[in-house]
Amino acid sequence: MMASGKTRWGAILAVWAAGLGAAAQYGKVSVVFEQLGALYPEAGAALSLSVSMTGVLGIVMGAVAGLFVSAFGYRRALVWALWTGAAMSALQVLHLPYGLFLVTRVAEGLSHLGIVVAGPTLMALLASDRQRGTALTVWSTFFGVAFALLNWLGLPLVASRGLLALFAAHAVLMAALAVLLHWAMRDLPVPPRQPMPQLANLPALHLHIYRSPFKLAPAAGWLFYTTCFVALLTVLPPHVPEGQRAFVMGAFPLISIASSMVIGVALLRVMPAVQLIQLGFALCAAASLWLWAMPGDWLACFALAAAFGLVQSGSFASVPQLNTTAADQAESNGAMSQAGNAGNVIGTPLLLGSLGVAGYGGMMLVVCVLFLAGILVHQLLATRRRAWA
């Protein structure tokens, strides 16, 4: 890892753009889900698999993906993940039968995993010690920015050229980024490759990562964040007044990004990343109680979005703060990817289920409990770290 020297912001932004492409692997289906039903009417209730299948490999392999990436090489892993994503989107343009479409979505999960594990590890290598937290805060915005761009640019494209045009645009973007990053990182010094892990050792390797309070901590908190973030963007809109709904929900991810980039970056200069995460979760819990008391209040929604931004920036910055080597960081990023995929799969059904059983108030109390659990899990792991020191 670079201990000092100049931060290569051009290459960092190119890696961040790869993150946008990875987030769009989810978003290109999520934002056009209703139109996808018209494209595949035979799918019926199985249409939801078009979203969740991309997360399957992330749940199964996420924690050890960092081991494979460090063995394959960080640069090669990122570039080949982009080429794989481009190829799958290009195949989807052909309007494949639904079963084959789902196969391409599973393959996109492998591509997504490669990007989200290699990307932040390479960002840490491209940044100086002083700018590393800022660079990883930039990375933490990739999901929100991608969804905003898909709403602003992707939906008009679909309206004018059809759904398959969105898949084509994504294929072109991923291929262009593969070429760009192959060139931009050609002279980046990277750590030596690690031995390729043996498949028979994967259970033990998972246990090795889970037992480390340094590698596990960012993922442990991230699970509670991802369980709530996308799920709330899905279930909150009907509870926001109709006249405000489009503005509030469109601004929600942007406020989260602004909070991460401005407030999160500033606070990372004066407090450890884990404390920032806990502060963010505490403010999330307070905002969820505000929304419990005042359903759909626009100001409470924006307060929740701003609090989410602190958890975002703190979570990604905590990886290099807790793990000093690139290999350990890759493993920690892999665990975060696994937790993120699990949270995205769990969150919406959990909140919809609590809404059906206990109503809006019960759902918001469940959300509040999840935020408090995020604080608790970081506190427990921090106590364990001190006990081991």
C-alpha cells in the first residue's frame, strides 16, 4: 500500500465509475421492474428473481472473494469483471428466454463481486495516507449515484428507445471502463499475488474471516445498513404525500451522498471510522422514530438520508483503518460484499412482512431496532479488539 505520495484522483474516479457500473447491474433491473414484466410476461411471480439472482454468488462467496481477487490480481480482477459484465449485458440485449436471462444475472453477480472487492482495495492503493478516507468515501457513494443516474438518464432512454436499449448502454459503459482502467492502472504498483485458495478449504477460510474482529467489523455493521437502505427506498414512497413523493424519494439518495461526502469526510478527520458509523446509526434510529411519530414527513426522510450518509462513509473508511495490508482489506471488502448482498435480499421482504403484520408503526420500530443493533455489533467487536490487544 502507498504509505505516502500523490493521490491519483483520475484513476480513483475511473475505479469509482466501475462501481457505478456494478451498482447499475442491480439498478438497471430495479428501476424498470414494471417494464421488465412486459418484456417477460411468462415469468409471473418468478420475476423477482431477476433482481435477487445477482446477489446469490455474493451471499455464498462474498466473504472469500477477497482471497480469490488477491490471488488473481487486483487490476486483472477489476478489468475482467468489467468485461464479464459487458458481455452479460450484451447478451441480455438479445431478449433471451427468461431462464437464460436469469443465468446471465447470476454471471453478473460474479462480475459485481469482482468489482466491489477489487475496487475499494485499488482505491486505497491509489490514495495517499491523508486522502485514503476521502477516496473511500467517494467509493461509498456509488450505489446512490448510480440509482440517481438511472432515474435521470436511464428511464428517459427506456421511454424513447425501449428497455433493451438500457441493457445495450450498460454493455457499452462496462466495456469502455474495462479499456480505460486497463490503461489507467497499467503502472500501479500492487502487492504480490497470494496463493489461490483451495475449494476444500473455503469453510475454514470463511471461519478465519468471521473470527477476525478487524476483518468482520465493517461487514457486521454494513449488514444492518443494507437491510434498511434499499428496503426503505422501496417501502417508504406510499407513505409520503403524493405531491411530495417524487421529489422526496428522488432527493433521498442524493442527500445521503452529500452527507457522506461533506459531513462524513469532515468527521473522519477528527474521529475513528467506527465511531462515525455508530454516530450515523444513532441518528438513523432517531430519524426512524421521527418517521414513526410523523409518517412520511419530508424533513424526517431527509434527516434519515443524511444519517445514512455517515454510515456509508464510515463503513468503507473503516476497512483500511482496521486492516493494514491489501490482502486483509480485500478479505474485509469481500465480507462487506457478502453482507451487502444478504442485506439487499433480506431487507425488503422483512420490512414488507413487518408492515403486513404490525402496520407502518411496527415496521418503523423494526427499522429502529436494526439501527440500534448496528451500534451494538460494532461496540461488541470493538470490545473484543481491545481484549485481544
